[in-house]
Amino acid sequence: MSNQHPLKEINTIEDWRKITGSNRNRFYQEVREGRLKARKYGRRTVVLRADFEAWLNDLPEFIPAADAA
């Protein structure tokens, strides 16, 4: 995660896109598949910090491949 886009208490789709480097379609896919919890605030779709952090914590751990030496 970049220091340029720290998580706020309430994050918009645009915030999520900037932080993750993903697009809006991926955002809606994550919500549709139940991995990311989003809420409606008027007409805006938002993600609470706790839900964003839960989504991040549920991502698979990166394990680098062993060197083929």
C-alpha cells in the first residue's frame, strides 16, 4: 500500500482503485463475490476502513518461488 493513498475511515471506489491499482470492474467483482464488503451512502458506494483491512488481510500471502539454481 502506498503512503500517497492511506486508508481513510470511509473509502470511495476511486480511493480503492488508487490504493490497489485495480479498476472499477475489479472492485465490483470483489463485492459481487463476497470478498469485499461495500455500503451505500446516498448514491455513493463506500468501503469502511475495517472492511478494506479485512479484505487486505484475506488476500493470499505472497510466497516467492525458490531460485532454480
